[in-house]
Amino acid sequence: MPITDFINNAGASTMQIIRNPQNQGRFFVIPGTDKSGHVSSKVEKLSRDLYVSWVEGVSKKTGEPFACHSVHLGSTTNVEDTLTL
């Protein structure tokens, strides 16, 4: 989903990227909501061209399962099929 739609659907107008000083990892928050999540290492700066997806998997570092929203670059490189209404 486009990042602008994600922020609007949360009833907000702002998203922030926060850096964890302990591990230098980055995550996003939408102030005033419970929305937060991962930020792709390929994202250098927030922009209207980004997307937010729900991601589930297993951590390579800990082996623990995870599920979170992720801000990432928009891409059609790996699209297998599209339906437009």
C-alpha cells in the first residue's frame, strides 16, 4: 500500500524514522497511534514514493518468528500478476 494511504488510514499526518542507538537499526512510528514497524535498509529518506507492507517471517539472527509492517521502496520488478479495477 502506498505510504500516504497507510498514514491516512492510521488517522495521522506524520511518520517518523527512529534509529535504535544500541544496534543502529531503524524503525518507523506514527505519532499518536500504535503503528510502528521496520524500515528497509534501502530507504534513505521518507518520501511519497514508498510503500508499506505486512511482513511475516523468521529472524535470521535469533530464529524467532516475527510479523510487522515494513516501509520499503516501490518496485514492479518481481510482480507476477496484476489486477486493476
